[in-house]
Amino acid sequence: MKSRPDRVLWTAAWAAGLACLARPLANPDLFWHLSSARRMLELRAVPAADWLSWSKEGAAWVDFEWLSQLVYGAAWAMGGIGALWALKVLLLLACFALVDRLGRLHDLAPPWRAGVLAAWSCLMLPRSDLRPDLFSALLFGWLLLRLEERRLGRGPGPRPWACAGAFALAANLHAGFPCGLALLGLYGAGDAAAGRRPPLGCLAAALAGTFANPSGPAVWRILAQHGAGMGSLSRHITEWGPVSFGDPWRWPHWLLVAAVAAAALRSAGSWRRTAVPIAAMAALAWLGTAHQRLGLYLVQAGLPLAAHLLSENLPAARTPGPAARAAVLGALLASIAYLAWCSRGTGLGRTTFMDGLVPRKAAAFLAREADVLGPRRAYAMWQWGGYLGWRLYPRGRVFHDGRYLFHDLLDEETAAMQDPGPWGDFLRRRAVDVALLPNLPAAPSEGGTRVAARRPYYRTFMPEREWALVHFDPLALVFVRREALPAAWVERREYRVLRPNDGEALRVALASGQVSAGLLQAERRRHDELDAALAAEGRGF
């Protein structure tokens, strides 16, 4: 039973944890996962080919997260986006429960375990989203707990049948199971070095379990492709790259790496007993630093192991006194302040999905005009593709989304975005007729030695002679190729005068009489009426 000072510490620790647990969903891939769940219900089978895009339609696709997607789909059916947020909270709580169970296994006193909770919250904040990775983290945490029980002589360790079942489940939920296999191998090597019988049966059963999925060995082939293309992907997708010192959300990562190093140094004199956990922490620290997505396993394993090794020989580790509790409380208050600072502007406590991530109004516009625009080839950046596919299929298809299927398109797309000329070539080469682009603030452009009026980027990237602006909202712009659409349809919907982020040029045109005030008022009235209707239509995702 916790004492009153310990209850104060745990209350502060959970106050820190709420900032992590309650963070709104912010994963744009969530919607193509929901599309996959919907497709499975249509087919009564796991999809094996792409159906959401026009760029890869019919291409073979190994869906190695199909079981996670069915869980998402069930949550959506029960309560929409709110139920998905609740699912995220439950998965995060389960992840922490395993971390805390490791702390209790290692006899960490309640004040130190409260500190671990606060540290876990800070480390998990950038990972506190609904992703299939959380299922892999649960498997990893369970496996580490069983292996540590065996290493400490407090339990029999994992059983072959349990490993077979756990890894079969994991291979259908997410592709993070190789980390679990590596952990099994590492602890097995430690047993062999110590003269104990390594758990070869567990390793063989776990490996066999990974083939118990609809695609069999193809899952391993896709993992090899991911590994080979990681360098290219890190140039386009931040979370596929290394941890940056300049990212405040990742600062706790460097503190954990320092704690891992300190734990290794402190345990150098007892390396025969601690070599395996030290090796596990070092490997995970290296992997988690080189690849942000893999940092999740460092949090689940490195944090409790480092806390155990650091506190093992401290006098206050078993019976912390007032000074130790005061130090923990100070660390907890610092964690709360850090989490509050990082959570500014995220909608914490006000919404279950972070606004501004998906183009709801633009998608509602495309759905309204699906009879004309649905058959056309539409482009949108990959971050929006999953949501647009969810909203528009089967009456419209996307260019790409966050699936690995489209990784080979990222180099071409990124290179084209650097200049209007290559961008126009890209749109023509891909035969794009509808383009959804971000509505970005105008920036001043230089003309000789003088700074010209601020003009939006689309004036040069989407020239009016070729492209007509038919929708805009604070997040997105929709352009259509003039020659590809019926002229009467374009004429009724085009904004010729009222164009976003081009107010300076509009004022000049009005003052000089180049633009009719009546036309401007008519376009503004049309936009406001449609905007209100689209806002209502896009409210429910």
C-alpha cells in the first residue's frame, strides 16, 4: 500500500501521463487503414491488390497490418473517431502497464516507479497516436517481461507455444516482430554464454509463427524492401529518419540515451550478470536514434531496464527518504511543465482528432462533384491521400497515400515540387486533371533589386491559362485542367477574382478598374454559401 507522500507522487505522475494519453489523434494514415477494413468486409478476404489509387490500381499489395485494421474498423463502427481515440488510450495504458510491471519485477520502489511513469509520458508523447506500432510494442513488452523473469530466476520465461501464438498474432498486426525475434536471440545468446540452455524452442516457434499470415513469407520480403529503401524514405518522411537535436518533442530521447549509457557504465563491474540487458539497451538506443519509429522499443525496454540498473546500488533505491521523494517530485513537476509546453496548440482536452490534418471541406467538394470529377485523375500529397481515399472511394481514386506501395513515387514528386517548370511536366506526364494543393501563405518575391508584391505560389505553379481554381478553404485548393473539364461546368465554379492569399494584387486591380466589384461580390457570396454547406458535410469525417 502506498504512503501518503507516494500517493502525491503518483498523482503528479498521472497528471503528466494525461498529456500523453489524452493527446488527439494525429495520424493521417488512420484513414487508409479504415479503407482497408472496409475493403475486407466487401471482399470477405484480406486485400491483395491496390484498389484505392489510379497510379497503382491492381498492383500487388501485401497488407501485413490487416488485423490492426479490422480492430480499427470495429472501433469506428462502435463510436467513430471518439472510439478510435479511446482505443489509442487503452493501448497506451497497456504499454505502460508492462513498463510498470517490469519496474515491480526489478523491485523499484513506488517513488521511482512514479518517476518512470512521468519519463514514459514524456518519451511517448510523439508516439502517442493510434498506430499499429502499439501492438508490436505490447508484444515486445510482454516478451521482455518474460525473459527478464527468467534471467532473474523469478519465472520460467516464455513457452514455445506462447511464442508461436504471440508472433503469429504480431505478424498480422504490424511488421515490428523482427525486434522481438532479435530480443529472443539476444537473451538466448546470453544464456549460452552463461552456460544455461538457450530457449531455442521459443525462437524456432516464434519464427514459425511469423509465417502464419495470409501472405506467408512475402511479409519478410516486404520488410527487406523497407530496410533497403530506408535511406531514400528518410529524405521525404521525417519519422523514417534519425532523431534530431532540433526537435523539442525528441529531447527526452537524448536523456534516455544518456541514462542508458550511465546504466551501462554503472554496471560495468557486474557485466556477467547485466551483459544481456545492457546489450539490449545499447542496441535499442542505436536503432531508436537512427530511426525514429524504432524509438518506441527503446521506451518500452530501455527505460525500465535503465531505471533498474541505475537504482540497483543506490542506498535510497529500496527505501527512498524525503530527499529522494523531493527529487522525484521536482522531476515530475518539470515533466508536467514540459508536456504542457509541447501540447500547446494540439487541441488537448478539446478534440479527439487534431484539426487541420485532413482536407475535410475539399473532400466534401469533390464528393459533391463526383459525377464530373470522380472519373478524373486527381493528385493530392500523400499525407491527404488516405483520407481522400476513405471519403471518395469508389466514386474517386487518389494518386497515392501513406502505404509502402507508393514509396517509389516520392522522389519524382519531391523533385517536381522544387520549381514550376518540373511541376507542370509532372502533372502532364501523370495526366493529372484535378489537383488538390495546400493553401499556403503568400511570400514576397524579388524582382531585380526591389521586392515585388506578395503573390501566392500557385500563380506560377498552376498558371491560369491551363488551370482553373474551383474551390478553396483555409487548408486546401482545388484546381482543374481547363481542357479536360466541360467549359460550362468550369465557368460556373471558377474563382477568377476571389483568390486566396492574393489580396494585395486584388486591391491594385480594383483600384485600377481591372476587376469588377460586382463580380468580386458575387464570387464572395457564392464562396461563403458553399463553404458553410461544405463545413457541415465534412464535420463527420
